[in-house]
Amino acid sequence: MRHALLLVLFTSFNAYAEGYSSPYGEWRGQTQYQAFIRTTSDPAGHIVTNLTINIDQQGKVVGTSTENSCRMLGLAAPGITPTIVTLKITLTGCTYSGYNRTYIGHLSVFSKENYAKFSLQAIDISSGKAGTYNIEATMRR
């Protein structure tokens, strides 16, 4: 029993210690969604809400932001360092329909500070409502 308890404690500590050494795994944080139609901020699209994303080792990205009904699905690729991944993610089901599109961005882990910076952007130049759509968060484990 004592050895099993020590193993559980060591495993838990080890998982926590490695939590900010890699971009892979689950991340949570308050996330800001902003839409700019042409160069003007659209107040109907501005929201700050909880987001949970998971980046698996094979590169699949899934996420949900329940308050605005956004669902994320996409791919992560290794970045220029082991603590960065580049992202290509599609949002669907969002209450603000302008967010339902494909984004590019990154997640960068700041190991010493115990957080990750999450950022996505989509630029639409084809429609009558041409604009820029930004999603940004500071995320933690």
C-alpha cells in the first residue's frame, strides 16, 4: 500500500512538473473573441469566455467555448521550439456567425511563468463583411 501511494504521488508530481514543458495536453483559460468588420470593432462579436482546448501528441486539436457555442477542430504542427505549436483550426456552431471559419495561429508555452499564450486569426477579404477575426487567451493547466 505504501509503495502504491508513493507511486501515485510521484506520478502526480511528475505530471504537474511537466505540465508547462510541452504544448500538448489540455489547456483552459478566459478567452477574448473580437471581430473587426473592415476596421471597426463589431460589439456583437466581442465576448470574453472560458475556453478549453486539447492538443494531442498526433496533432489533433479539439476545443469548446460553451458561452458562445463555439466548437474547435483542427491540427497542430511542431513550431520553431518544442514549446510552440502552429495551429490551423476551424470553428463551427458559434452564436456570432462571423466566427465560423478557419483560423491560423499558435500556442506558445512559457514554462517558467506557468502559462501558455493562445492566439488565432482569420482574415476575410472575399465577402461584403470583409474583416479580421481574433481569438486570444492566456491559458493554464
